[in-house]
Amino acid sequence: MKIDLSQNEPVIEATDLAKYLDLTPEAVKDLMRAGAITSLFETGVDEHAGSHRLTFTYRTIRVRFTCDSEGKVLKTARFSIG
């Protein structure tokens, strides 16, 4: 899986995100447009320079993708929040 970092904001395929949120790709697009799925993009500094973290939150699910400077996903975490 890869995240496109060439735009002003990172881009992930709805199909890739949907499976982690237990949704369809169409639902992901609709919920993102409605603001029901939120995201946070972080860029690593110091010892983490060259890495990025993209976090999505929907209801009680949080999914975090850590990628390298090329956008290749190195680590994925999915967890419930209270």
C-alpha cells in the first residue's frame, strides 16, 4: 500500500482505508466529505525525519499509517478509542 505524498495533502485510496474502517469505499468518500471521518497528518523530525504518520478517526475506530518519504506504508495500527 502507498500514500501519495506529491499533493498539498496526502492521498490514500478509499479502497485501502475502507477495509480498516469496516466500510465500503463509497461510504469512506461520503463520510470524509461530511466530516465524519477525520484525519491528521504528521511529519517526522529529528530521529524520525523522513517518515510520516497519517491517522484517521471514525466513531470509535482510529487507524494510523506510518510511511517513508516515498509514501510506502511501513506500519499500520488499528485500535478502538473510548
